[in-house]
Amino acid sequence: MKRLVILGGSDGTISSFRAARRLGLATVCVDMRADAPGVREADEFLHVSTRDVEAVTAALRDRDDVVGVLAPGTDINLPALVEVTRRLGLPGGLSDAALRVSVDKAYFREVCERLGLGGPAYVSGTAHEVLREAGRLAFPAIVKPVDSGSSRGITVCADPSGLAGAVEAAAAVSPSATVIVEELVIGRDLCGEAFLQDGRVALLGLSDRVVAAPQVVAVGHDMAPRDEALTAEVTRQLEAVCAEVGYTDGPLNLDLFLTGDAVVLIEMGARIGGNGLGEALGLMYGVDTVAAAVLLAIGERPDLAPRWSRHASVRMLRSGSAGTLLALHGLDEALALPGVADVVVTTRPGEPVVPYTECRAKLGYVLASGESATAVAEVLAAVEDTVRVSVDAR
């Protein structure tokens, strides 16, 4: 049986394991954590770090059943994806520049500047370098690791007084100990999920990030059809960036702001979005976008022709307290609600849970779609009334 190797077993990989199964492929999960959510979805588990390219390649080199490698849901595993596919002669799809623009937020800003695309003033480097140069920035500013995800190490500083602590926190979760500080962009905060084919944006879904203040982590996303001018401008900028870095076919995940009539791209990853965004794009257009990414990973061309244009939303299942998960009640009832496309659970009873202050703390997510924003909001309200989280806080 043909097998797809999926680098990483985080919750953002679950949809890819299931899409591969729909396509008749067996799967191999590579992760250093034996208790990762993706391990339970896989047919086979390779218990090594995704960053240990030598070990991953050695384990796969003499197998004739492996037909592709995928790294969905996070940018962290993209460097290993590129190296493993090159060594094994498997379909890859990422140029060196496309990889770098996905894993280095400062390089993404450089590319945007080179193309004349608007963006915030910024400084980047080691903690010492950033603190030395940050005086030329206007505040408020946002501090981030250049190469980490899941909203880790992100701080908004209203003034320079909090900068040192924020930079230290960002550097601590950066694999390269490198930080970027950007002047805070004010406007409509949007996320995007897209799919390129032959260098053109074939599908684009823009979503409003649903945030529970004072945290910056999203508790959900509302994806909807947008006006033609906004869609055209985001498409123009995305295609320009992708042409510059040599990325022609595959999924894209992005963050952007709409400031007045201007579109400001913040960051981009050449992979399927986590937190249900990859699935939401598919619900919006009636295209199995996660399966499309799997097909590309094994060297096949997916059909991306839209069947419709609808509203789609994702909401995180989350705990309000720390402790041990006892149960998630009402999941079957929620899944049976009209408009609910899927309920994905990433944590099992008996496992530790913490309050939802970053994406990886979620217990799962709910996907819903409908003909209007009102219809989807009603579905999500019904889910909220149906699902109950039980935690032993002792």
C-alpha cells in the first residue's frame, strides 16, 4: 500500500491524516512525542524528531511504498520537508526562497519591501541587536520570534518600557534566538488561506480573527466571501510574493491587515493552515483543499474548481482552567447539528489541559458552514450550548 509521510503529529496534522485515508493512502507519522494527536491517526509511527533529517531519511531511504512527504499546520517542519524530499527524490514543491519566506518573518518583510508592498517599519536580530535598534521605531510595537508559531512569544508593547522583557520572551522560544519588532499595524485583522495553481491564486479565503481580549491568540475564525476589490488586491500581492520566491503550486496560510483601503501582508507560510483554516477554505468553496495538498505531495495535480462560495467558521474547544480533562460532553450532538461539518478533538480524557492562552492549548475545534454569516453564527451558538468541558482542577 502506498504511504504518505507526515512530518509532525500536532493537532494541525489531523486533517491531513484523514484526507490521506480518504484517498486510499496509508500514513506514517514522524514525531518525537509518542502522545502527539497525529500518532493516533497514523497507520505507522516513526518515533524520531522531525528535525533529525538524518534519522528520518535513514528510516525511509530503502522503502518503496513511500510516495510523498507533507508538513502541514506549522512552518517548523518545512525545512525538514525540503531536505527529506530532496534526499529521497520525492515531490517537494518548495524552493529555498519559498522555504525561507515561510520560516523567517524578517525575510518576508524584506521580500515585501523589495516588491514595493506596504508594511510596518521593523528591526530584527538577536536580543541585543533589537534592543539597540528599536529606538527608531514608533510605539505601540509587536515583538515576535522570527521563526516560531502557535502564537508563542508574542507581546504587544504600548511603549518602550516593556520591550526588554518582551524581547527576552520572544528570543527564548525562537530556535535561532532571533527576534523581530514591528510597529503595530492598526486596522482590520484578517487571516487568509489560499491555494496556488500554476502561479495563480486558485482559491482564496479571508477570515476575521475572533479574539478574546486581552490575549492575542484567536479563539476562532470567520471566513466569508469578500468584495472584489479586496480579493483582487490580496491576490495581486500574494502572486507577486510567490513569483518572487518561486512558489507556484500549493497551499498558503497568511496573516494580513486591512488599513483603510490598503492591504498589508504580515506573514505567510507555504503550507496548510492549522486551527481548521485549511478545512474552512474547503468548506467555503466545496473543494477538499486538504486532500488537494496531499495529492500535490505525491506528485498529482488536484482539481481546484470551486463548486460554490459560502461562509465558513472554526471555533476552538478550550478549557477555562488547568487540570486533567475528564470529558468533553455533547460532541455527538454537536456533530449532528445542521451546518456543523466536523468536530475535531485533539485531547483525550486523562490528559492535562491548561487555559487557552496559545493555540496549542486547544482541546479541538468545530467547523461549520452556511449560506450567510447569521446562519453560521446560529450554528456556533448551538454548539456552544451543546458542548461542555469537564476538568478535574485538583
